[in-house]
Amino acid sequence: MPRNLRDKVILISGASAGIGKATALACAWEGMNVSIFARRASKLQGVAKQVSDLNQRAHFFTGNIANPEDVKAWVSEAYDTFGRVDAVYANAGYGFITPVMDMTLTEHRAMFEVNYFGTVHLLRQAMPYLANTEDGLKHMLVCSSCLSEVGPPGSGVYAATKAAQDMLAQSMRAELAGEGFSVTSVHPVGTKTEFFEQAKRQTPDEHADRIETPSFLMQTPEHVAKRIVGSLKRPKAEVWPMRTARFAAAVATAFPGFTAWALRRGYEKKTAKAASAAQRSGDAEPTKGP
């Protein structure tokens, strides 16, 4: 029997746009009260108003998910506002395309601070409130990725953060089961959100063509949010909004030799295409006079 979400409270990070925003609205539609967190206050205010328009209570907090003090203050304030915390969704994250050895250590660490440690901060701060909420859902959700199972060229560091989140969720799922907790990892494919626009801005020009995702691998944030709400009603270990992606990931891990060949071939083709485009662009430039 599905769990009743009416008047339950969920905390969502990275909720100013994309999957986080769509999940906040989908949860409100199901009767949940919502606390949202991100860096952009004006965007959060807009999402909070949409939640209120659905006749549900909304709370927002502006901060940096990589700062544990910001996360601590948010979770505490959310609990003071609602008097309970039933579920948390660690959704904040970002990525861009750069070969592993071309990415600076500062860029490596920054991505892990947001994607992985931001998740850790939220789960650690929320756990006592989840545990102490009477008749609560005790549900933790983590936004990993379909790339948690495979690291395409150019996405190695991003995929590493997503794999780390996935393993974190997998371990906690077993460790906390005896205390009544549910831990779910969410594995979206390409999603029509600001994520890709931000990724394009941060990706060096020579790798920009590699960030394009085929249309058949793109989904709407609303579709992903619907699957997340379904997991809140009926807890699952993993949510794969595109089932074929789960099958592909399983094949990739089962046949590493084939996966290595396919990734190498794809990388070589994209590299050759980029070089050809650069050559054509250079040939098209007018010759400057003396």
C-alpha cells in the first residue's frame, strides 16, 4: 500500500530550477510541505510561491550547499518552521566537460565539494530530525546519475562524483535499514534543465561539442520528479527514470572490454569531428592584408 504524503515535509537542495524545482512542485501537488535550498534567492522565492499556490506551505533558504554551516542553518530553520522532517532530497550539483588530466585540482575539489560533500552535509544534518519525527517517512534521496556506472571521456570527474554518491546511498541503505530508514539513489539521463546550459558555459570551447546529448536520451524534469514522488510513496533502492539506461549501464559494467572499446571509438570520432570543424573554420577566415 502506498504511503500517504499529505502534510509530510521534504527538504530539497538545488531547488531553484530543473529537477529540484519540478520535484518541489510535484511533492506539493501530492500534499507535502516543502523546504527548498539554493544560491539564488529570487528563483527560490518564485518556486516557493508556486508551492503556496498549490495550497501547501513553503520555506526557502539561500546558501551554498558546499558550506556545512549553511546546510546546518537551513535544516534547523526548516524543522523550526514545520516541526518535522520526513524526507530529504540531495539534488544540488553541477558538471562540465573536460578530460580528467586537463581539469585542475581546484576544479576537481570544487565539484566534489558540491556534488558529493554537499550530499553528505545534508544527510548528516537531516538524519537526527528524520529519526525524531513521529510517524515520519525517514526517507533520504540522493540525485546520482546514469553516469554513476560508466565514465565517458570528458566526464570522468563528474561521473566520479556521481559514483561516490551512489555508493554512499548503497552503503547507507543497508546500514540504516534496521532503524526504519529508506535510502534511494536517483539516476537521471539527460534532462531539459539549466544544468546543461551551465555546463556549456563552463566547458572549454575545444570540448563544447561533446556536451550535446542525443534527443532520445533527454527527459523533462517533470518526468523525473514524477518517478521521485512514486519512490516516496513506495520506497525503492534506485530510481531510473529511463529504464533502458539502467539496462545499458548493466551491460557496460558486465562487459568492460566492450565498454572501453565503445568509449574510445566515440571519443576518437568526436575528436576527429572537432578537428575537422576547426580546420574548416580556419580555412574560412579571410586573409589579413599587410
